[in-house]
Amino acid sequence: MSANLGESPPGIDQRRERQRLEARRAILDATEALVIESDGCDFSMRSLGQRCGYSAPTVYHYFGDKDGLIDALLEERLQKLGETLDALPARDDALEELRELLVCSVEFWAENATLARLIWTATSDGHSRMPTVMDRYGQRISDAVRALVESRRFVELDEEVAGQMLRALSQGLISQRINQPEHPWSPELTERAIDTLLCGMTQPAPGGNAP
């Protein structure tokens, strides 16, 4: 029996999907290479086309515009961070949960300088870039901070001030590692700095020992 009109021949849909994935992969890989070479988003779509072998209209078809392309690159490359965060077991102690999340995040960004620089850039219309994995990370951080505030583990700190202190330390650690990669940073720097800050922010849990 012949195929109905309008139906694709057997296997054609799978072939198209494979071609689509191959095109996206080639474009994203070429984008990452150009981002590393230019140390940011300062590359032309023409240079991208020369690198990946696909025309600008094809890139626009898959990603919309340059901002969509950078956002897609971040989303894909940050899957590793998402998988790492998902693998962290939920802790009964909010302080342990917060510490592990902070250490994991700082180490990831410090080891992925290109992605860190990209996420700190703005889109062409001035908006910040915030991949969905960062929403999940931010929610887990907020939940841990809120639990510590509500249990009065934080010493005279509300959620906003506590969050600002944690962001300041985390971003400082990341930027130092990224901007001075050749400096002999202590392998214990991240954990010791975070532990020191958390120790100064908290008091012992009821019936427990000092953090």
C-alpha cells in the first residue's frame, strides 16, 4: 500500500531530526570556540558561519538571533552543573545543605571561566542572562537561607542581608580564580573561606555544637 499523501516516507523524520541535532551541535561547538577566542560575545555571525559551515539564515532558523545562540550555549553547557547539583543529596541540616551548594557552585564556575564570563554579560537589549539551572540553584540556596533565618541559626541576619553576604563571597572567590588563574591559590581556599563566613554568620543549633 502506498503512503498517504502528506505523510513522510519511512525514516525521513528520523533523518531530519538527526540532521537538526547535528547542525545545532556544530553551531554550538563553533560558538563556544569563538567565545573562547574572543573572550566573550564579540564575534561576527560571518565568522561563525565560516567556522561551523552553516549559513547565517540557518543559525537564525535554529536560534533566532545571537542572544538566542548564546543562551542556548549556556543552557546546554550548564547541564553539567545541573547534574552535579541534582546529585547532591538533600540534607536535613540547612547549614550543611547551604555549604555544599556554595562550594559546588564556586568550584564549577572557577573551572569554567568562559561560561562564567558569558553569564555575567547582558543581552543586546540589556537583560541579564539566567539559564534555568540557575533558577533551580537559586531556589535551593534561598530555601536553605530561609530555614536558617527561621530557625534563628543566623545571628541577627535577615534573608536579604545573608544572601548578599553569600553572593559577595562566592562571586569574589570565582572572579579571583578566573582573573588570576596562574596565582598559586590554596586548594582549600573555597571551602575554608565559605566555612569561615558561615561560622561568623551562625550560632549553634539548639542542643548542637558550633558550626
